[in-house]
Amino acid sequence: MKLELDNLTKEFGRFVAADHINLTMTNGVYGLLGVNGAGKTTLMRMLCTLLKPTDGNIYCNGKDIFKMDGEYRNLLGYLPQDFGFYPEFTVKDYLFYIAAIKGVRPAVARKRTNELIFKVGLTKVADRKMKKLSGGMKRRAGIAQAMLNNPEILILDEPTAGLDPNERIRFRNLISELSEERLVLLSTHIVSDIEYIANEILMMKDGAIVNKGTLDEIISTMPEKVWNCLVPQQAVSSITKRYKVSNMKSDNHGVYLRIISTEKPCETAECVSPSLEDVFLYYFGEKVGDDNDVL
């Protein structure tokens, strides 16, 4: 499977939501990382043919996806941020209904539904009404509906929104399992969601892909250094006004800071290896001196 984005652009009046994006994706997990408003959802909606680009093209194995029409959508599974469901439907009824909309034959739908209910961990609540599910269970049902037609392309928009830590771990393991022999694109602004499962990370800002590569490649492009230091409480305010601080922890000895800076921020600072979270802050954090520059 191969998706190619050629000069892909989407404008809403004077606002550019996707800015001349050129990208090639094949089988594997791609993590689309960026803050809210970066253009991630617009990009995904174009990939799902829900929005037409203002300019540029999207090709699936060399064919324009908008000309492929139903042929392309048969290859596609999509979980939007907010997916609709009939609250009175049970989990099974909901999945049977979605399978019918997707044109999955009844016998295949029954088999796929049972397989996916087990795979996403909803066996005990299969006959419970959707309106009575927890937020995490609803997201799992959403992933199951996206997989009903056994898609070769799986697109997940903020799939871990509202999930607790245990649900996030379950989700990451599930995506790793589902990613075999298919292309998976998931968007998030939560670094840990993709740090351990993405084969390639795409960093999106202001509608453009500003960096891409494997975890190691992304980290290696960090232009500034990362420092750990212990400072007195009274020094914290002045330091946060001068530097980007990615982490802060207080104890009886003072305040431990993790700082991103080209220069050594204080005498006690020690240079350490950067993490993906540090890179995220470098690209997406507030400017030094802003009120919210401590993340």
C-alpha cells in the first residue's frame, strides 16, 4: 500500500489549513504529532475524501483517490475524533449496522464483529447499550467499526482522547497488532501515544509538515541542547522567562528543571540526551517570556 500527497493544500478563505504538503507513506504506523489547530484533522479528512483539497493531489498506489471513489473507500477505515452512534444500540447492533453501511456481507459481518469485539476487549459488554459505555469503551468500539472491512489503510484522529493511562496502553498494544500489513496514520498531541509504536513521526505545525522521520532521526535534529539543573525556588521565575522549561519538580533541596537552550543555563546544569517530548516543546512550545512557556 502506498499513499502519495503531492503539493496538497487546503484553504478556508484566507486561512491555510494544509500548506503544500508533500509526503509518501507505505505500510507501517505513522504518528501525526502537533498541537490542536495544527491542521491534523483537515489533512485526515482529505485523506478520507471528506474534504477536497484546494490544490494538489492524493494518490493511492498511483491512482487519484477522488477518481477511485468507492474503490478507495473500500480500502479505508476511519475513526474521527467524534464518531456518531445510536445510543440505544448495543455494541453488537452498532457494529452490525456499520458493517451493513460499509457493504460487508452479513455472514462476514457476524464473524468480523465477534472477532473485533474480542480483539478490542469488549466481550463482556457486547450486549450493553452504547450510551452506557465508558469513554474508553466507546473509543474501542470506534476502533472496531473502523476495522470492520479489514482496511488496508487505517486513519485514526485523536483516538486516545479521554482515555485513562491503562486504556492508552491497551490502545498502543492494539494498534501495534493491527498495523501488520497495513498503513496506519494516527494523529495526536500526546507524545507518549506514538513514541513507542510509530515507525515514522510526522510533526505538523501551521498546516505544514515541519519535521519527519523515525524517533531517533527526529531527536537527532534537535538544534538546541537539553539541560538538567537544581535551582533555588526564588530563581525559578527568572529562569522560566529566559528559557524553555520542559519539566519542573520541587523537593526539599530546591527545584529540578529540564531546560532547552543552546547555552548552559546555570553553573549546576548538566547536559542530557533529548527526548521526543523535548523536541515537541522546541517546535510547539510557547516563546520564551510568554506567560505559558512552562509545559
